[in-house]
Amino acid sequence: MGFEEKKRHQATDIVRGAIDGDPVTGAISVPIYQSATFRHPSLGETTGWDYTRQSNPTRTALEAHLALLEKGARGFAFSSGMAAMSAVLDLMRTGDHVILSEDLYGGTWRLFDELARARGIFFDFVDTTDNGAAEAAFRKETRLLIVETPSNPMMRVSDLRALARIARAKGAILVVDNTFMTPFLQRPLELGAHIVLHSGTKYLAGHNDTLCGFLVCSDEALGERIALIQKTTGAVLSPFESWLAIRGIKTLALRMERQQRNAGELAERLSAHPAVAAVHYVGLPSHPGYGLCRKQASGFGAMISFGLRDPGRVPGVLAGVRLILFAESLGGVESLITYPMTQTHAAMPAEYRKRLGVDEGLLRLSVGIEDVRDLWDDLRGALEA
């Protein structure tokens, strides 16, 4: 059997994508087609490209790349992760009902609390790590189940196979936010989900320099619905940002391997530090979701949340780190530390944050690719200052 007939490994697909360079010129890099519109050969004829809001060759290469990695039918690139989530919301109509993981990104909470409610779309936040609770939340009007696993910021793990069975039995669409794990470690469509969502700004683009979001769907019919929403609302990714995302994705496997290794070591060291009350990292065998994660993913990612015994020390830690940057976002090559209560999850009501554990002492750490010894020296110094 020749190489072309074999199924390539995921790490190879990450580098090479679905459209390998430019077949016209032989350019190794996918070109940046920085054009808003395209000339027609004659009346009734088209080159296949008409207007960049509808499609663009650079963006198409990126979208095909994501579909390949997530093993989906079609991929879609948006101007941000929240633009991608808004497109999911646009699948709904007045009177529809949505179930969401109760522990998830604060921007998604805000989207539903502020905008979906105003459109007459009903929703409930549910502990999706409890399959029974998730199933009990379904109504006859339920059209979507939106799950983030591991969750943000408490790193809870939901059973994607079980939730996919429940959603399909109820006639609902399962949407999985796979931002934390990436298709290198977890592929929800292979576990039964209908749509995978990414804030591509994070691990996929990978360098804290590109704002983008992605959807990948499991079948062509659903893809046609999303394509209509994308070209009609127009929150598409520009050609240049599409090229940056393609370039970033090429090193995803290497970056994730290093970041995950760093995160595992930092999580163990944090667990043993007297200033730390709790560490939430899926890769720790003591984590409640450790076993389930091993069944549905090939790794644990590089996101850690940890709580300080004395919440009053939070300002000192944030001011004390030097190598680790106090900034929002995650998933880039630089390590970032975030205070969820006033940053990523400020949109959540205080009583809800408290119930989830997003309290005054919680910090979230996105582990980068720096030398882990330097990262620990920096973190330990801030904890002990």
C-alpha cells in the first residue's frame, strides 16, 4: 500500500491540512488572498469565488483544515469564538429551549443571559457532569445541549458519549466547546456530538496574536444551515487572520505536548504547596474526572485552576509573577494567569459564581511552552512573597 492510500496520523494532518499549499504556483504556504471580491470570466460564469464574505480561498483552506482535524463534514471560521457561539444561537427560534453546562466561559453566559433571553429563547444551566440531571432538564422545546469539557474554570469533565446518546434520543443538537482540549487531544464528533466549537484565538492559533473562532459540524445538512448564517450575518474571519491561524495550527501538536507536560508538573507542585488549598487539573489522578477523561481524550490539556488558602494573597500573587503574565485569554505560547471572578466570569451573578467555586481565592493558569523550571520559580516566588 502506498503512502497516499494510508490514513495519516493526526499530528501529520495538523501540519499539512486538507489543502497543501498552492497547486498553481507551488507555494508551500497557503497564499493570503487579500481580496474582497473576485472577477467573473463572463456573464453566468464564476471562478468559484465571488465575494469574501461568502467564501475566500485562504479561509476555505483553514476551514477544510479544521474539518479534517475534527473529523467533520464542514468547518467554518468566524471573527471570534463568541461570533461562532452566536452563530450557534442563530440556529434557534423564539420559544426554543437550550441546556448549557453550568460551569462554562462567562462570555457564553452573557450571550444567553443578555441576548438569547431578549429573543424569547429559554435556557437552563445544568451540571452536565451528572447525566441524570442533564437528561431531566430536557423539555419538548429543547433544541440544543451546549457542553464545555473540561469546563471553564473549574475543569469539570462531562461524559460526551452519554450526553450524545441523550441528545440524539431527544432530537436535540449537541454542541461541544473543545477549546481547552483541541482536536489533538479530544474529538467530540467521533463521540457523537453534532457541532464542535473553538475559540481559535486560544490553542489553535496559539500565539496570543489572532482573534478567531471555529465551528465544525458532523453532517452536510447542518453545515448548510451554518453556512447560511455565516454568509448572512457576515462575522467571517479575514484572509490575513485565516493565514495566521493556519500558520499557528501547524505547530499545535508540538505546543500541546510541551504545554501539557509543563502543566502536569506545575499541578503536582501546586498541590504540595502550603499556600494552595485546591488544584483543579484533569491530569491529576485525584481529579474526579481523571478516569473519564482518559476514556474520551488522549490527554489532559494545559489549563489549571487553583485556590489559595488565604484569598487576601491574590493581589500579591498577581503582582508578584514576572515571567507568567497577568492577562486574560489562554492557550498561547506564553503562560498567563487570570482572576476569573473579575475577568472571565464577571458576567455571572455573584451567588452563582460562589456556588460553582469561582470565588475570591481562585486563580486560573494557562501554561505555556517556557521551561517549566522557570515557570515554577516564578510561581513559587509569587506565592511566597
